[in-house]
Amino acid sequence: MSSTVAELKAALGTLMETCKGSWPADPYVAQAWEMAGAHAFIINALLDIYEKSPSIPEKKYDNFVGYALQWVAVLHHHHSWEEEHYYPMFTHKYDTSFIVAEHEGFSAALTEMEEYLISCLPSGAPHGYGKVAPLHEQQAFNASHLLSLIDKICEPLSSHLLQEVTYLHSDRLHEAGFTKAEIRHIAAETNKYMMNMPTTTFLVYVTLLSPKGSDFPPAPSFVKKYVVPYVLYWPNRRLWQFAPKA
């Protein structure tokens, strides 16, 4: 087992200790549960890409690259949401600048990974959330190179995703003086924001790649069990063919 696989699996195991089971009724506890669930999904999805890359047949390279770019899009979205929407709701009682600053620890590696993957798409190919590959000379996909790029991002990203959950522990939120009404407002605003994300990419990907053992994402079970696999899955099934089977 490579050190990257071992590190991702170890991080996933730690995150699952916080996000296992159903959504907590206590709104303070739910903050860490949801963040751990999101981070477990991100780690699990990256692990899936890492383990599958070497066995992808050449005829499926373009679709697999698009699948990998879904991960890049999710990570960009997750951190822009944190920086622009989520953590600003905490700053009146809790300094979160040090959390956001940690994003710089892997931003260069993420950019390098994104630019490489886009270079492996045909010009004009859609990817992520409404993006299109620019006019360029398409490179042949090389799994070994992608693995080397993930090796670069693994340690700083895993470390950040694990540490961030501890910042949202219910004890810290209580100590900072957040009222239950304030925490519920943060949860409601988060839910409102996520409801505006594209369902046939974002919601499908989160549902398919969230690890078993957690009810994350906190969507109705009929949506995850029926609407996602039987309705929302189909527009981008060329991407989801690489996802783990239920």
C-alpha cells in the first residue's frame, strides 16, 4: 500500500469517528458532524480517484478526467464557501482567519492538479460546474503523473481537513459563547446555500462518494436512495460510471 493510500485511509477513519450515524439533533454537535461528513466525502473521493487511475482503459480517459475534475470542483467550492459564506458567520465571536489561512498550504498543488487534468481534456469539453476547457493541444492522460500530483496534495490537505473539524467541536462553540439561535442560523444559511448547488453534478457526486456508515449528506433518504440513482444520475452517467457501486 502506498503511503498516500495509507494516509488517506487513516484520515478517513478519523473523520468517520465524528460523522458516523445520523445527523445529530444537537445543533452544536451537528456543526462538526457536517464538516466531518463533507471532509470524509472529499477524502473518500480522492482515494477513489487514486486507486482507480492506473486501471482506466485509454478509450475512457476523457470521461475519467472529467470525473477527477468533479473532485477539483468540489474542493474549490467547499473552500470558497467556507471563506466567503460559512466562516464569516462565526467571526463576531470566534477568530476563523487561521482556518482559512490553512487553505494556502495546498492551493498550489491543487492548481497544478487542475491544470494538468484540464490539459488532458479536448478543447471545449465541459467540466466542473459550468466550466469549459480552453483551446489547447490536448495531452495524453498519464495515470502515474496524476498519482504524483495527488501525492503532493495528500499530506497538507489531509492534515487541514482533520484539524478543521476540531475547531468546530461543540465545546469550542459553547466556549466562544454562540447561542443556540446563532448556531441554528448558521445551519439554516448553510442548507440554503447548498440547496442552490447543481443537483446532477454536486448532489450526485456527494451522495455517491460519501462513505458508508454516515448519513451524510443530510438529505432526505428518498432523495439519496431513489431520486439520485434513478433520476439525477443519468445526465452525467459517463462520469458516474467510475463511482463505487452501491
